[in-house]
Amino acid sequence: MTVRVMLVSPATSAALRQARFESDAPLDEAGARRARAAAGALPRADLFLSAPSRRCRETAAELGATAGIRPELGDWDMGRWQGLRLEEVSEREPQAVAAWLSDPTAAPHSGESLAALCARVGDWLHSLPDDTGRVLAVVDPAVVRATIVRALALPPQAFWRLDVAPLTLTELSGRSGRWNLRCGRVLGGEPV
């Protein structure tokens, strides 16, 4: 049986607009409004899930979905960089940022490496039983990117080449070991 995994990226927040390592910031008013407007475009699902971050939970609520929280779908753990803007971190720790961007096993922020993030979300994806049906999960952009990398067996460096806009739908269909990808469908209007 084919499993369909539909990943929705959260609506905008101030942290997202500022390129800040902060997934627990609330949605901004524009993001909440766009999520409400997109509610009618949400595809049918048998199971609704959300990452634990505030922006994902709020997006799910604004979309009208009652979603179960799954810790394994949580955002990338950025350790001591949490709450900082990428620009700030680059100025303070240029060598650490360079290592983080070039070595998938590096975690200079004392958080999670890219390889660990991809493994975590890949383990979740591959654990889905063949009779799961249609799963819709609101997850942070890094989780969408890591899931694509693992599902398609891409090299970890491909993660940095994937863009995930707010309120877009990424769909994987198939089963463990053989996934097909459809990405970037906008929910309810133009991407931000």
C-alpha cells in the first residue's frame, strides 16, 4: 500500500523574517491571516501531526487541524545559537559557521548536526507502516528539507540547496526505501 506524507511548512513569524534560529516564536499577524486563508486548501488526511514548535502548532490551529504533537518532528536543535540571527553568529563565530555549512557531522553550536537531523526525521519517515494512509504534518522548513534528503537518499549537502517557502506543501508518496516527491505547492495563494 502507498503511504502519502504531506509536509506543510509553517506560516511566517518575526523570527523567520529575521533569519533567526528560533522556532518557538509566535506567528506574526500576516502569517496567521495567510494560514487561515489557506485552511480550505488543506488536503484530506487520515492523520494530522505537528512539530512541537509554537509556529507549527499555531499554523496547524489556524489551518483548522487538530494535530498530534510529535517530538521526533521537532525543529533542528541549534544549541547555543538558538535565538540568534545567522548574521550575528557569522560575525561572532565565522569558523564555526563555515564548519557547520560544510561538514554534515559538525555541531559547533553544541546542538544537533545536520547528519543527526536527517537521521532523526528519516527514522520517523521509514518507521511509518505501509497501511498509514495519508499523513499531514506541519513541520519547520529544516525538517522538510531533511526529510527530502533522507527519502530520496540525497547527499547531505543537498540540504543547503533546498528552499521551503512558508505555507507550502511537500508531498512524498511510496513507502520506506522508495519515495516519490512533489514539492512546493502553495496553500491558499502566493508564497511569502
